[in-house]
Amino acid sequence: MIKAGVVGYGNLGRGVCLALEKAADIENVGIFTRRPTESIKPVTDVKVYSVSELEKFKGKIDVLILCGGSATDLPETTKNYLKDFNTVDSFDTHAKIPEYFDTLDKVAKESGKLCAISIGWDPGLFSIARMLFGAVLPDGNDYTFWGKGVSQGHSDALRRIKGVVNAIQYTVPKEAALEAVRNGENPSLSVRDKHLRECFVAVEAGADKERIESEIKNMPNYFADYDTVVNFVSEEEVRKMQQKLSHGGFVLRSGNTSEENAHLLEFSLKLDSNPEFTGSVLVAYARAIARLAAENKTGALTVFDIPLKYLSPKNDGELRKNLL
């Protein structure tokens, strides 16, 4: 039985706990939080500990599933957890993934641990689709569209701005761009051409809304490269929106195998709950990391480095018989 720990208990942490409940081969050892433990009300029957108690679990947890945000949390904390535990995280700041990987690869190899970074559906499953489609259709163009849906990472980045009480961000694909790709037009599209980012922000009384809006629209790696709309609303309105964290998207590759024959490859997701689905992906990769660590693998890995069979609770024979 694989033993996992969950670090952080926001929307993603809850999603991970629900996914662990469905994984018959993985035991949820506990939730580890920086908040007062009595403030955490788990959706499953699992114990809650302070992160300061993690030291007691060295050698007793096979993999930690880290549920912090990518803007400031994971870059600061993951390397510390990795000194004593194997880890899986959902770091999703695409532009900083190479730097993040190099940092953690060094720490993991020095500590003899293993980690999987940037696990989720994008980066994650969409990354696999982009790689696979490009490998089988080399003469072509990639297109990725997200939404319409709630981006957890971008919403978290909004909430960390001074003066913001609560916020939520919707990523909206531009239909004209998506239609042009599906029509085989092979358009040249910037990220701004493909998406609109719509923010709903509740701020403190007397907060400088002009400064906050400017800070949002000019935030590198999150909003600066997109058409961004900022709506200032009440915290009650934001909380109402947060009750439904749906998302989804499309990976497409349009290309040719000859002058006569064109092809369109498409992988899509439609998710009722972004954090619950992301939690399910993290749990599958936690299984893989525990198995690979048992084979004495160390360092940092991405979805490109992990054989798919390690994700499944089925054994090799079952996979060949039932899924091949």
C-alpha cells in the first residue's frame, strides 16, 4: 500500500483527498496545513496535522502531494519538502518550468529523492497530447485553447495582490480563432489572439482600484500578454462564482502527410470541477513517483519522463489484456 500525504487544503487539496479516497492502492496518511488544524474540515475521513509535524513522518510517507499555488508558494516550499520526501506538484507557470525543474532536480539528486513537477492537465495531459501529436504529424502546427473556465493558478495570483480580498479568473477562448484552426486554415495566432482573461475581483474598502487593475494587466506570465478585463465586484459575488470551478480546453494539431492529405488531431477536456480533476491527475502521478522511487530513481521528472503504465493501478498483464 502506497502512503501519501497532502500538503495544503484549499480547493486542490480537497480534490486530492477525494481522488485518494477512490485509489484502493494508496492510503491518505494525513493533511498537513499551515493553518490552525482545527479550522480544517476534511471532506474525507483523514487526520489533519500541522506542517511542523511533517518531520515525524520521515520514512513513513512514500510521496507528498503538494497543493500550493504556483505564483509564490511552490517555488519557495517544494525544495524544502524534497529534502526529506518524494513529491508531486502542479506548478503551472509555463515560462518558469525549465528553471523550476533545474532547481528541484539538483535538490532531489542531492537528497536522494524523486519528484514530479507540473502535473495536471496543462501542463500535464495537454503536454503529452502536444508531444504525441507533433511526433506523429511532424508537418503541422500546434494550437492550445483553454476554457471557458476557472484558472486556479491565475485566480491565486490575483488573490496575492495587495488590497485584494478575493478573486476569480475565467479563461475564455476566442471562438473565431478556434474555428479557423478547425477549418484547417493554419492561422498564425499569438496568445492574445486565442484567449481573453476575465477577472472578478473583490477588494478591501478604500483600496486603490486603479493600481490593482494596472498590476493585474501588467503581471508577467499571467496577464500581460492577454486581453484582460477586470471587473470589481463584491466578495459575496466572488464566493458565489467559486461554488462552480468548471474548466476545460483543447489541444489541436493541424498538418499534412502529403500535398493531397491534411489531418486535424484534437484532444479535449470538459470538466465540472477543475480542482477535483487536477487532484485526480496528481494522485495518478503520485502512484508513479512512489513506484519509481522504489526502483531507486532520483531527481526531477515531468510527464514526458514517466512511462504511462506507472500511472495505472492495473498490472502489466491487465493492461495488455484489457486496454491494449
